[in-house]
Amino acid sequence: MSGVFLLHGQPVKADKLSDVYTNRPFGKVYQAIRKVEAYLQPVFAEVPGDPTQRQPQAYTTRKAVDQIRELHQQGASVREISEVTGKSRMTVHRHLNQFNGSE
């Protein structure tokens, strides 16, 4: 059975019994997918924007990481670095730990 699905609906040529033990329910599978899609449509209609679109990540830029390291090397505290860069103290700690671990 899996041979049929893995080969995109085409049975394995060496498998002489595939017609006997499979019934290829692709039409039923397609109909079931459409039913579920119609059933869930009201849920997706309530979500603003495209729920399947990847959300932007809030990565710390390389410039900000360099600034965190530079301020740390100048002797600034985590709180001071956090205030200057606008990053949370946890973010500052994380980047300093990465920096200290790479030395």
C-alpha cells in the first residue's frame, strides 16, 4: 500500500499483487480533505492575515550583538547595556554567555 503513495499513485512495477491488495482511494482522500477544509473555513476566516505565513522573527541584529559585547568590554553592567541597546536583560545575558563561551 505504501508503495502506491510513495510513488505518487503509480504502483511499483515489480509488485504484481498491488492491484489485489490496494484500492487506491485517492478520490475519497481528496473529498475528505475538501470536507475538512470547508469545515475549518470559519476558523480561518476569523484569523487576521494569512495564518500559514511565517511570522517575522525578532532576531538580535549583528550590530546590536557587537554593541552588547563592546559595552561589556568597557565594563558596563548588564542593566546599563540593556538600557542603551533597548534589549532585555535576558537577551544581554544570553549574548554575553555566548561570547564568553566562545573565548
